[in-house]
Amino acid sequence: MKLTDLLVRALVVVTFGWLLVAPGEWSFRLVLACFAAVGWWAMLYPQGILVWAKTAHRNLDLDDRSIYWVPRLIGVCFVLGVFVITFVDVWR
């Protein structure tokens, strides 16, 4: 899972850098891919999102399985948002 974490973090950094350097049509697609990757990662590995959140909220307990639904819900929203935006873009 550490490799997946590093790949998702690298994708987020590349997306941010790409948006600064070359905004445009490809940037929109890269942002959608980034949201989809982070969404799937959050659904499959909620501890990874909680590790990111722990940097801002030090009192989070990463071993508490009762809060895993929060990153999974965020992941579902990201993935559904990407599907809706892609569907609207294709049919436009």
C-alpha cells in the first residue's frame, strides 16, 4: 500500500504542477483522472486519506475503524463526480 500511496501523491503533485504550467483541455482530463484515482484510493484504502488528514488533525486515531466510512464517502463522491462530469462532457 505504500507504493500506491506514493503513486497517488505523485499524481497529485504532477496534476498541480501541470495546472500551473499548461492549463487547458489536457489539464481538465488530468484533474478528472486525479480525482478518480484519489476517490478509488480512498474507497479501497481509507487509512491513506486519514494519514493525510492526521497532519492537520493530530488527535485522529488511525486504528479506529469506526471512522473509515468518512474517507470512503469522500471517495464515492469523487468517483461519482468524475462519472457525472465525464458523462455530461461526452454528451455535450
